[in-house]
Amino acid sequence: MAKNLVIVESPAKAKTIEKFLGKDFKVESSFGHIADLPSKELGVDVEGNFSAKYVVGSDKKTLVKKLKDLAKKAETVWLASDEDREGEAIAWHLAETLKLEKEKTKRIVFNSITKNAILKAIENPRTIDYNLVNAQQARRVLDRLVGYELSPVLWKKVKGGLSAGRVQSVSVRLIVEREREIQEFKTEASYRVSAIFTTAQGTQVKAKLPKTFKSHKEAKIFLEKNTDAIFKVAELDKKPAKKSPSPPFTTSTLQQEASRKLYFSVSKTMNLAQRLYEAGLITYMRTDSVNLSGEAINAAQKEIEGYYGKEFSQPRKFTGKAKGAQEAHEAIRPTDMSIHSVDIERDQARLYDLIWKRTLASQMSDAQLERTQVKIEANTHDEKFSANGEVIKFEGFLKVYLEGTDDEEEEQEGMLPKLQVGETLGNKVMDATERFTRAPYRYTEASLVKKLEELGIGRPSTYAPTISTIQNRGYVERGTVEGVVRKYHKLTLQGVAIKEEELTETVGSDKGKLVPTDIGMIVNDFLVNHFENILDYNFTAKVEEDFDSIAEGEEDWQAMMKSFYKDFHPHVKEVEENAGRETGERILGEDPESGKPVSVRLGRFGPMVQIGSADDEEKPKFASLLPEQSIETITFEEAMDLFKLPKLVGEYNGEELLVNVGRFGPYVKYGSKYISLEKGEDVMSVTKERAIELVKAKEKADAPIASYKGKEVTKGKGRFGPFIKWDGIFINVNKKFDFDNLSKEDIEFLIEDKLKKEAEKLINEWSEEGIRVEKARWGRSVIKKGTKKVELTKDVDAAALSLDEVKALIEQKYPSKKSASKAKSKTKTKAK
């Protein structure tokens, strides 16, 4: 038995660390928290000192027993959970739950899983930092109080099954407020003028007019003034400039940049970073520090000077501006700067590449630029055109990396030809293009993280789970609309003629952006109306600062809880008793046939339109909103159209063609078949011809594509992607295969692979009962349970048997005493 027991958070870490420490150390994983607040009760002593009741989950009891046994036998127990507050709390739970003796327990932390870092940590142990533990307890308890008390109020006043949370509700508020800004935004049109001028040498200068024109008429008058104009360079201003590199990555800047450059979601970035950390390739990935260790700065300098030259090196120390930056961590960086790229799974390798480049660039020289601004005048009017250019004199850090931007309209400055003041230019072409003011952009996951960080809300460990939670709760969804087509006008002056065109552009794309659902908006409005304090941005940021003060030992966490709860709890009770129900109801108009009010609101099964009211003698009529419709924006006409569903659009082969909307969206019903419409297709505009087209496409898709073992194989696309179906089994087809051109070999492989997996699943299920299957001679299978053995005939496939069938076969050959006595009594009865 090893003298030392090291307990880490994840099994992946355990394997790596055990290699570094040698035979005197046994490394085990706690698989995250081993204890937490109970799931079916509050678990907080609100009448007393707010102490929390921690319980070991049923799924962790076996693990805890194993760790207890190992800890008893070890001379020293090393608690090596992560170096943040969450990790400190895990170390504390381990010490308490395993009843570890203080004298034989040591706490160690490291920010990278490398031999050097682990050995250094072993040489510098410490005790558990109870200030960090209390900061985590404060967050956990406060969030439990908010969630546990607010959620039942939402069930009563809005809809069952809803939940509220301190940070998640504030995040939803940001998204809802942005959506309302977009809805209220009034677009204004104006004309922007741009021109391409030419020099005597034939080079081009792209320029813009700083002024815009409000109308088509004004823009045309201006272009007419330029028909015979002579253009000259009026001013030429050259200035040296420099660009400095961005600091190395924090959690939030990594999430933002991976979203911009690699199109990763926030949770995907964190999962990949976790794996890179556990593989010992990068430092700890939950940090709001931009600091690099002296060792890292020296390593970066060595790489820069070796690969690019001394002139590219400029060692820097960055200081963070994040509110209440948590603990003195390092920024996210490679553990070994000499490893430029890694040969691992593609997305992990791409994220590593991003981290390596950003870290290296942060220690490189400024880029030296020359910025040129040119003013071009005409002799027929007083307006001046402006052209800007940028020349890189020395690349510096730009040789390796340039930070991305969230500005969807940002234009990069280009090169300008050599020009002189007074030089005459020719006008190749001049455009006046109609442009529209843009509503604020919806948040992406990354820009929401940026906003939360700016407001001081949340911390590195909370961004990804918060964004996942608000989507899983159905309060927010990722937009699917590609955009709508809009017309705009363009006037073009070429020579002396002005050409007018009407063109189109796609605007308002929300693909991948965060869009609030109706339920998200209604819950937000209820919480803002009744619990403004909890959803106040300043209050939420102040709470984070209080947690930071607790972590520093400057504030008592239980006193903070008391202060919060004494006002919060009575207010919850008052709202629960006195607030009205929140349904988001809007009256849209009056039904022309019955004269009854037409309203839209949230119902038991989601957003719906209603004709009439519950007080009427006649039962009200209801219709569900379409997936793309919203309580806030649906019009009276759109609402009334919903009562036309289900709608008969014609017949095909003697069967009715009906269009309607169901749980999974709009569809065509043909006989017993349900055929989904294309994404974004309007159910109200489906014609007979379109319905027949969809039916034919479905029939073609459902036609067998092959035969295997005498049974047909068909294919289709479902909620979980493309699949093939054989013998009643649905088999997912992943992206490795060309779904439209599956070969005979592909189909056979997919079916056999599925059967093998199903067999393994069954055999695993049997193993839990102590039953196993083995191959005997001549291709037969043998089922064994202890000393009992049942040999199957050659034509019986063991994997195709269910657990009950296997048990029956064993029982048949080895009857239990109970079944044997039953058989005896049956024989006696027959004899009588």
C-alpha cells in the first residue's frame, strides 16, 4: 500500500499525475464534489446561523467508502483539487467527509499538470484556506436561497416547472432588454457616397464622403454636381502609429476569441480547454488574471528570439482590470512554449494553437505603422472626400496574431498609392447607396460573457454553466433565422451618366445569436416587476464583490446571508400572496364573426391565441402560435390565420392533404404520414402543389435503399440527424459517412456496428446480474452464471436474447427449489 494518497478532481488528471509521483504515491479521483446541498430540501438553517447541510449523493457513497479506506491506510493524504474557490470547497468536503486527521492532511495546488509543477506543489503544501471555502459556501447558499424561494413563486404565478437563479435571471434580463431595443428600433434610411479615383499612373484610391444625404433626391443632386468636376488632392497627412498586442487569455477572453475565430460555443471552449489542461498542455483554464510567471515570460522570449529574431521580442507584464479578480492565478498559457502545435483531436489542436499564438504575441514587439489620411476636393462643390490607408513598417506581433473583433461592420484600412498635394485625380466611378440605420445586435454567447464581465457579474467558473442553463431552461434559444430580404436603391455616376438601380440585401440574421423565448420574456417581466433588487445589475455585481471580500477574509459569510435574507424572505412571501398571474397577455382586437376579444398569452402548453374568455357561456377557441411567432410581435391578422388550421389544401392519390402545426413544428398530413415542412417555411402559404412535392420527396426518402439479411434498409432525417432503419432498428449516421451516397459496405458496417453495440449493452446488463457469455467450440455461445452453464445451439445469437430470456434459459436447466416444488405440486394435482 502506497504511503501517500493524492486526491484530485478528475480521473484524467489522476492518471497523468501518478506517472510523475512514483510508486510511493497512489492518485485517486473524487469525480468533482463528493458532497452538496440536498436535492429535496432547502438544506440551509435560515432560522439560525445559515449553516449548510451537506450530504453525500447516492452515486458517491461507494466512492467515499473507497477513499475512506485508502485514507486510513495512508501515512499522508494530499488534497489536490483545483486552485479556485470551488476546488478549495472540494478539498474541505473531502477533509470533513473522510474524517481526515489534520496532522496527516496536506493541501496542494498547481496551475498546470506538469512534473515540475506537481513536484513543486508537493514541496510547498499548505492547509485548507477557509476564507476561500466560505466564499464558495456563500455563493452556493445564496444561490440556493434565491432559487429555492423564487422558483415556487414562478410555478404559482407564471407556469409550473420554471426556475429562477441569481446570475441566470440577470443574464436573461440582458437578452430580453436587448430584444426590446431591437423591437422598438425605428430604421432610418440615408444615402452614403463612395468613389474610386485614379492617379495619372493608373493606381486607384477608394474614398468616402463623410456626409450622408437623407433622400434619394439630395443624393442625386450631389452626384450631378460631380459630373464635370475636377478632383485634386487637397490634404495629405502621414503619421507614425503603433499597435500593441492584447494580453494573454483569461477565461472570458478565450471564450470570446474562440467564438469569433473558431466558432466554438462557450461550453465547447471550456470542455476543450479542460482536456488540454488535464493533458498537461495548458495552465488552469478558469482565471481572470492576465499575469504570466517570470518562467513563462522567459520561455516566450526564447521562442520569439529563436524563431523571429531579437527585434521581435518585447517582454511585458500585464495587469488585469477585471472587477474583483479572483486569486493570484496566471493567465491561460501553454505549459511549454517550445510546443508550437499538438498532434491531438482537431478542435483541441485548434484551441491550443490559438492559446499559443496569443501568449507568444503578448511578449512580442509593437507593430510599427504609418497611417495616411487624404482629403480630395472638387471644383464644383465644397464637400471633401476622405481616404484612409495604413502601411505596416514593422510587423512585430502581427507576424503571429491579431485579435478578432465583434464589430460586424468594421472595415480594415488598406494601402494607398503614393500621392502629392495638388495632384489631379480622375473619377472612375461614384456611388450613392441607400443604407439603413441598424438596430443593436443580439448577443452571441461570447458577447454576453463580455457584457457580464464588464458589469462585474459572475466569475470565470460561472460563465459557461450560466449560458447553458438559460438555454436548457427554455428562456433563451439560439436563433435560426438567416435574415430577411430588403430592397435598397443605388445611384451610380460613371462618366456623365447617372444609373439608378433597385437591389436587395439580406438583413436581420439571428443565426446562432441568443434570442429570448416568450416564456423567457414573461418570467423576466415578472421577476423585474416584483424582485427588482435581485435582477438589478449593480446589486448582482455588489454580491460578487462581497464574495471577493469573504475570500480575502474581510467579511463574514454568515453575516452577509443574514443581511440578505431578512429582507428577501418576507418580500417573497408578500409577492406569493398578493401578486397577480403573469401570462404576457395582449388584446389584439375583436373577432369579426362573434365580436369576442382576440388575445394572445402564455397557456399551459405554451404561447397561444384565444377567441373569447373563460367567463363566456361558450368555451373559448384556442390556437397555438407557430415556432417563429412571438406573443410580443404577433399581429391580429397572423393570429386569426392560426384558426384556419388544420387546413385542407387538396387531395393526392385519394388521400386528403392537410397542413397543421404540432409539437415539432409545421407539417403536412397525408394518410397516416406526417411530413415536416422545411425550416422557416410558412405553413399558411403551403399550396397543394407544394404539399404533393413534400409527399413525393418523403416517399422517395422512405423507399428502401438496400437489403440486408433479407430485410429492407430505409433512410431518413429525424430530430437527432440522419439515420438508416433496418429490422425496426434506428441507426444514426454520423458525419464520417456521405449520407446521400451510402455504399453497400457503409450500410453493412453501420448495421453490424449497431448490433455489436447493442450486444455489448445487453451483455453489460447481464454482467450486473453476474451472468456472462463466452464462445464455445463450433461457433456456439455458452451462458454462465457461477457454476451454472447453458450451451446454446449454433443458430441462436446470444446477443439477441433479452435478460429475461437468458434468466429463463438458466432457470429451465437449473430450476430453483421454489420452481421445482411448484412443478412437483402440479404433478400431484394431475395425478389426483
